[in-house]
Amino acid sequence: MQTPGPTGSCDAHDVPVASSLGLRQAVVLVGASVRAAAESAVAAGFRVIAIDRFGDRGTHAAAEHWISLEEFRSQGFGVAIGERTLRDLVAEGFRLSIVGGINTGYRWIDPQGATFLGAEPGLLEVSQRPEFLAAIAERARVGFPETFLASEVPDTLANEKDWFLKKLDSSGGFGVRRYDSAVSVNPDTYLQRRHCGRVVGATYLADGREATFVGASRLLQTRLGALPCVFCGAIGPVPLSPDVRQDLISLGNAFVVETGSCGPMNIDVIVGRTGRVTLLEVNPRWSASMELVERSWQERLDRTCSFFDPGPHWRSCIKREAIEGDPSRRAFPVYLKRIVFAESNRTLLPDAFKVSCPDSYVWKDVPVEPTRVNRHEPVATLIARLGTQSPGVTQLRRLFAKRV
């Protein structure tokens, strides 16, 4: 998530380093926020055209060109890039990759002959349907919350407070509200029973046949006004019990076998007190917590790596790191990603982000020009290294106290 409004240049730490794999091809990245995915794609050797809402300085640093999501929606592939159009670039071999949640869904993206890197809009849409997710959960033998589609809602529900009203074609928790019987359940919404436990986001690389599990993060949520479950960051990668890990592997494989999905993907689950895994959603695309897992692997391997790297490359790394019984092997470093939201309507000044400690935390998704933000809009993202052990309460309190 980034600050609303267009931005320009960048600080040095926003410039990604190209990997030794070299330049392979070009890609157009589309999403509400593409900064992290753009940096990862460049690290894998891709040339990037970025299309998102914000155009923050990190996105400008990683991409050769930036196009606003609103402009792309209005002009489609005819949108101009210099003296050419996006349609020209696609014809020249640029592939299209949807890498961020869009609260209006993906159906409006007309590929017009484009080749997709990863999931196409149709798969992204299918992946949001509760009945499809329930079938995937059953195949993987994990739980799925009791769910009612609009046509199935009973006249009365016991304990209304135990239910969420969820909107299809939404992301980041912005389509989730507490259920109130006074509110209609429309065809684009459904009811789902609330479950307690840790919300975990699992990261995979899919190759159309199986999903390679790479790591998982604890997802953080906050209340913004009437929205009780807004995504506000993550801590990861986190340790998992063997049973939970196996359930996540089964979920990833069940989805890929059913869909033939390729590329980076994310599955969100709730892990209950007893270790029971309950499926929440599947995102067959780049997701926000992935950059923490990627950063941790980069530090562990002591070289640049990317979730845009080929699947065999990752399987080789994972196999090499899976050696057990060696006390000299370091634990994976843990990172915090915290999205800062505006507490009031204000004008955000670039100087607000000059206070940064590269050895402990950095600001991402920030503007370089004064930008007007409204209350509850995302302001910036703080990313901090927490070490190789479980983070201490004092350290987390200090990082969550950072304000802009």
C-alpha cells in the first residue's frame, strides 16, 4: 500500500540490484500497489512497466515507465508510453502480470492478446468464489468457515456478531464488515462465520503441476472506522509446526492441481489454538507479505533472489537449505512490515521520511512531493529487521510507535 498521489524520484535504498541471472524479458505489472513486486521483478532481471494507483518513489525507481491505474482503466492498452502505446509493447513481447489486489476486481482487464505471466483475470475471479474455495479446502482436508451466499442466507442467524459480511472483488480487508441483519446481503457479497486464531499468509511458487512452499508470515490487521479487519502489515517468516506446514503444502498443491496456476501465489489461513488450519482465501498472484519472505531468503543465501526467478531455482535453494542436524546453520532472519495509515486529513510532506535507520528500519511506499491524504488512507510502509529470534515486545512497541 502506498501514499495516494503521483510521486517522482527516489532515495538510493529504493534502487533494486539486478541479479546474476541477467535480463530475460519485459513485463507489465498491474495492481493497486506494485512497488514490492516491481523491485522483485527487476532483481530477477526483468524490464518493468508499472501500473498502479500511487506511483511512489520506489515504483518509479524500479520501473522504466509508470502509468496510473485510473488512466489504464479509461484508455486500456491504447494508453500512451512516450511515442508508443501499451498495445505496441505487448505486441513486442511484453507479458502482463497482475501483482496486487484491486478492490473493483479484475474483469475489466481486457488482455487484447496479451500473454500473462502468472494468473489471468478469469482465474483471479474464480479464486474469490466461496464455493470454489470450499472445494479446495475439502480436497486438502483442511477447514473452511461456514458460509452463506446471498441466495442462501437464513431468515434469522443466531449470534449475529459471529458473522462477517464479505464482498467479492475486494482485497486487503476493505470488503469485510461485521454482519448486521439490517444490511442486505447483495449478490456480490456473502456471509462467513468468524474464526479465532492466528492469520497466516503462506507463500508459494507454482509451476502448473505443484506448488513449492517457500515460507509463511503472520498477517497483522487493524480496525479502520467500520472496517474491522484491514491488512496493516506482517511479520515473517514465522516458524510452523510440522502438521500446519503439511496442511499448507496440501492446500497449495490442491489449488495448483485444480487450476494449473503458475508463478508466485499466496494462501491466507487461520491457524487455531489446536493447530487446525482453516482456509480464508487464495491469491494466485504476488501478495503483500511476500517481500518479507523474499528478504529473509536473500539474507540467508547472501545474494539477490526473487519470486520472479524460475521455480527450479527456488526448489534447488529450498532443497539445499532443508539439511537438518547442522547446529552451525543460522535461523532465518525475521522482518516486520507495518503499513501506516493517516490518523487525520493532512498534507504529507517529503521531509517526514528523512528520519530512517537503514540498519534497523526503512520507509517504503513514500512520496517526494507534498501529497494530500485523508483519514484512514495509507501513508507509508515501515520495514524493519527483527533478528533471527521471535521479536521482543519492547522492540515491536518501539517500531509501532513510529509516526509520520
